[in-house]
Amino acid sequence: MRLDYACALGGALLLGVANPASAAGCKPGDAGLAGHYYLRGVMEVGSELLLRKDGSFEFMLAYGANDQYGKGCWVKKGSTVEVIPAGRSSASTHHTPDDSGFSGLVLTISGRSLVWDINGSGHKGRFEK
């Protein structure tokens, strides 16, 4: 599957699955951070993150034959945003594109972008609106 096709497919999924029930248990998020983000700066990885004002999110990532999808709640904590998948109490600080499932993200707020320091490796990507 071509990366641009995977991104377009993921975008269609994110935009087309606006289920109000997905916000169950989420607290409203920071309206200034809510929006549709696209990952930049990580070679061969396509990823999108939709942060809704109601505190819910949807995430998709395509890396070669590895696809990840997740939804749940997001929260702003100081200068970070924690993206916590449904069924988990916290987000992973070690999530990578190689992982077989989505275990959450801790992203650093940088202007209008959210920075993903991938597994603390120093290799960083930016989710940009």
C-alpha cells in the first residue's frame, strides 16, 4: 500500500467516524489544542491524530505493513498532551511505529505543534495542524 494512499484512507476513517459515544468518560479538552494533526518528520511513516474538544481522540499510523489505530481520551498536563487509549489508565512513553498495537503517546506542546520524541530516542516527529 502506498503511503499517500494509507494517509488518505486514514484521514477518511478519522473524519468519517465521528461517534459521540467515543467521548464516554472523557473530560473536555483544551479547545486550543483540539484539531486534526498530521505527522511530519518521520520517514516512511504516515500518521494522523484527531483531538476533539470533548476530550476524545482517534489515532492512525501506517508504517510499511504495520498499521495502528486507537481511540480514547486525551488530556493536557502542563506542557504535554497525553493520548490515552480506551482501556488504559495512562499513555505509554515508549510507543514506536514498530509496535504491533497502539499504547498511547505523550506529546510535548511546541507552538501549534505536538512533538513526539519516539521512545526517548532523540528522533522526533511533529504532529502539525
